[in-house]
Amino acid sequence: MTKSKDSRTGYVSLVGKTNVGKSTLLNQMVEQKISITSRKPQTTRHRLLGIKTKDYAQAIFIDTPGFHQGQKRALNRYMNKVAIGAMSGVDVLLYVIEALKFDQEDERLLTQIPANLEHVILVINKVDRILDKDRLLPFIEKLASKFNFSDIVPISALKDQNIESLESSIFSKLPMGEHSYPEDQVADTTERFLTSEVIREKCITRLGDEIPYRISVMIDSFNLKNKVTHIDATLFVEKKSQKGIVIGQGGKHLKLIGTAARLELEEILKTKVMLRLWVKVKSGWTDNEAMMSTMGYDLG
């Protein structure tokens, strides 16, 4: 741990509605993939920690599920609770929105920001998509009139644009204090959890629009033997018809998911990986808090 009279350490939470690019931004900030991403909303389900240490400053980033209204399932309520809860007890809040887009969900989340939070940075993401940059200034002025942001930073997380400016703004606002993690640590997640997220990401990117949100992944066993990591995992879905879609004709879909996950896990774990996947039906799990608890969701 770094000890210096100049040391700074603080918690930085990323909040925003679904699909504004929070997980992509987190991965960019810590310069490593620790949070799964996709173009589909509601990809992130859990509160994840990413750590960036630079010189005498250490920022502990908290990635959160996207805030969204109108969905009444227990899983959706859980994700909104995690998103709102992550705004309390942090040193800096990154309120992430998409450039030129600000709707009722953005407005609702803005009203949830604690009044006593000193440092709230408005992060306007996806500016690379704007062809007419002159449209950005009126948009910024409109948002500046809604809330007393400590800073407003336009970025593109995907294209790595203006990330250094955002980083400078964040680090300048961290309080004095000793570092909480070793300088070379970039995440506070277990290999088992990361494995389940990698598998879930491959499901999201390889299946239809509806199926991914009915899937949860549990790691049944995770063992290193003779320099090979052996992993058994179960993919839970809600309906028998969904099971058939996930497996695919002749097991085609499940094989593609398994191969993609295995290749990425071999890069992450730095070992050969033997991955075995099963698909089981757990009817109604996304709207059953008891089931969700047994599947690793911390309902508090």
C-alpha cells in the first residue's frame, strides 16, 4: 500500500441509465476489461469495483447497473436499487449520459443524487457520434442549468477520446488518504465471478434480444489441475423454449458460447481452460427474490 503525506484515495461511482456506456468507460479508465459490455441494455447486473492507481492517487471505481423505469420484475428492482445505492457514501459521482440525449429516465436519476454530495461530474459520452459539434454546446448549457455539476466532460469511451481530461478531473477531487489496494490491482472481483460474467456476455452477444435477460450463470466448480483450469457452469433460463434456443440445433449455440468464453478466459486466467456448460430451467427466477438470492444476487 502506498503511504505518503500526498496520497489520495477515494470512491468514484458511475451511474446512468441503461446503455450509456458506463462499463465501457470503466474498462477504459482502468485500462483492462473487468466489466462485460454489449450494445444491449441491462448488461451489467452487479456492483463492480475497478481500481486505478496513478502516482500518489488511487480511484476506486464502482460500476453499476443501468437505471431504468417501467420494469416491475424483481431483477429490475434489484438493479435500480444497486444503481441508486451506489450514489451514497462516495467521494465523486460520475453521472453518465449519452450526447444529445436526455429523457425522463435521465431526469429521474438526476433527482436521486444526494444533496450533500460535493463532487458530481457530468460525463457526456458518445460524442464521436455527433457530426455537427455545434449542437453540443447548447445541450451542455441546458444540462448545466438543471444541476450544479462540479465539472462537465464530453468524452467517447469507445474511441478513447478525452478520457485523460476526465481522469484529471476525477483525481483532483479525491480526498487525502492512504491507498486501499496494491498499486497493480485493477479489480476487486473473484475469478469465479469474472468467469460467470464472461460466459453471460457471450450469451448476450450470441442470442436474441429477449433471451439474454432471462439468463443467469452459476459456476458449479472451478479447479486448477495440471496447469489446466477446469470449469463447470450452469446457465439458468426461465422457460423450456428458452433452453432450446440457448442450446440451439444440435447444440450449435451452446458450443459457440462455450468456445468464445473459453478463448477469452484462457487470456484472462493465463492457463488452458476446460469449460463445460449445462442449461437448466428455473421458472420465473427473474421475478422471485428467493431464487435470485440462491443464484448470487445480494438483495440486502
